[in-house]
Amino acid sequence: MKWEYTVVQARPSLAHLPSYIPGRKLPDAALLASNESPYGPLPGVTARLAELAGGVSRYPDMSATRLRESIAADLGVTADRVAVGAGSSEVCGQLLHTVVGPGDEVIFGWRSFEAYPILTGVAGGTAVRTALRDHALDLDAMAEAVTGRTRLIFVCNPNNPTSTAVGEAELRAFVDRIPDDVLIVVDEAYREYTDPAAVPDALALFGDRPNVVVLRTFSKAYALAGLRIGYCVGDPEIIAQVRKTQVPFSVSALAQEAAIAALAEGEEVARRARLTVGERDRVTAKLRSIGYEVPVSQANFLWLPLGSRSAHLGDHCLDGGVVLRTFTGDGVRVTIGLAQENDLFLALAESWAGGIGY
């Protein structure tokens, strides 16, 4: 008998869906592309992981009960307001799958976190990008983009990759303009690096709003990027639905225990963040003295809006042993690393600028 086979067809919408492009990993290079902490695991995390080395043959607690309770205690909320996932990227996906269906719209500024349009497309939604203003989110434009089909809005604050942030009055006015049936997701992945006088804590401001969810991560200041763990905090009713959309067992036992240990080291996290902020300000001042435009950063990275010259700087630094994150045609994102890594980048940035008469 001769079998006849048909070709499996992928969803047509995937044809135009971009792939996520991670920062490159090169041996012996200064890796300033992915906004990671340069200081390595926290001491308590290293000790806890050593204790757990033999415990990976069992499935983790799918509900992450102890971790959610620890996060809740750290934030002063109840555990039923917390959902976790394999990094904030998965949590973004969980939120989208909770409220977005085919034809529904998702609004975000652009450029912003690269995963937003990808995850929106995977969820079957339609991405609505609004232009930035002075490298920052234009919340007025985002509010004006809301239609009857809008289901979710991402507000990345500080914004990745442009490092800029919106203030309290601006954010309050924006939230007040958005209909109650639209979910506002305030992505605070870089919260630990912000100036609290300039950048509001969305959980403190909007913790009582049923349509506001705050997204955070252990990947950045808590130095757990490789273990993939993020979380969101919101109204218990919406969080109960968000937890249903999590991939089963996506947060490993090691990740859960590491995050619990990391939460206990708040003082060390804050100390490291201060070191990074100090380096950020030093690198900013030097770049500006060379002639670069550098927006005010509230994150652990800087944005260089070089437009068509972005790839040229990225290639120049790569040749010199420094990996940056290039957004071709828009700009270059530079993670703040250790002092010696930052000095290597600054020397390359100065030689490049001098070579083109920047």
C-alpha cells in the first residue's frame, strides 16, 4: 500500500513573527549585551544550590508555594496575589494567554522589550506599537491607541532598551485614562537600579487596581538569569487565571530555592545595585564628554541612539573583545559591567568616535 502524505502547515501568522535574538556569548569577551549582573551569584544562593545538588530527580512544586509566600512576605502582600514563571518572559506570555484572543490588540511603545511582539503573536493577538518620544514611552500616544479590541498594555518602566523611565504623575494620569477592562502590565525588571525619587513603584501606586499587574524578575539585580525565574503581582482573581496558563513545572526546584535564598540577601543586592549605578553614571559622563548622546538611564544599561551607525559601533567593539547589543538602524544597548569591562568599552567607544569624527 502506498501512503500519501500531506505537508504539515504552520500557522500563517508565524510567517511574519520575528525570532528573539539573544546577546552573543563569546569566550574571553566582555559580555555587555544582555543586562546581566556582573557580580556572580549571591553568597547565600551558592550555598543553597550546593545543598540541593542531589535533589533534581524529583519534580518541583508546581505551585511554587514557598517561593510565592516568600515573595509575598518581601512585598507585604498575600501569596494569592503572586504568580511565577520561567523568567519574566514566560510570565508575560501567561498574562497574554490569560486575556488575549485572536484579533485582540496589545499595545506597547517601540522600541521596547523585544519579546512583547513575539509573545503577542504566539498568543494570537495583534501588536500595536506606538512611537517613543525622546527615547521614552509616550504614554499619551499609548492611551490614544486604545480601541474596543485592546486587551493588554505593556508599560516597560524603565524601558528596555532605551533605559528611560516615566515618572509618577505621568504614570498615574495614564492609568486613570485606561478602561477598567484593559489589563495594564507595568514591567519593572530593572526596579532595583532606579532612583525611587524619579521612578514610581507601581505596586505601591496601583496595588489596589484590579486591572494593573506589576511584573518583576530575579534575572537582573538578583543575578539569577541562568535559572529563569520571574513573577507578577496583581489582583487575586486575575492572578488565579494567570497561574492556569503556566507551563507545568516550568520553574525548577533549584530556581525556586535560589530565589528564596536571594530574597534573604536584600542588603547585598542593594549594595551591588549601588555599585552598578555608580559605574553607570561614570560611563555616562565619559561617553557624553566624547560627544555621544546618552539618555538619562534608570537601569543597568545605557542606550546610544546611533541610528544607521549602530552596527558599525557594535562590530568595532566586537573586534575589540566587547559584546554589545545592537538594534540595527536604531541604537546600541550597553550593559554596565565591572569597572575593567566598562573601561575596555569606553576605550573602544572613544577610538570609534574619533575615527568617524563623531
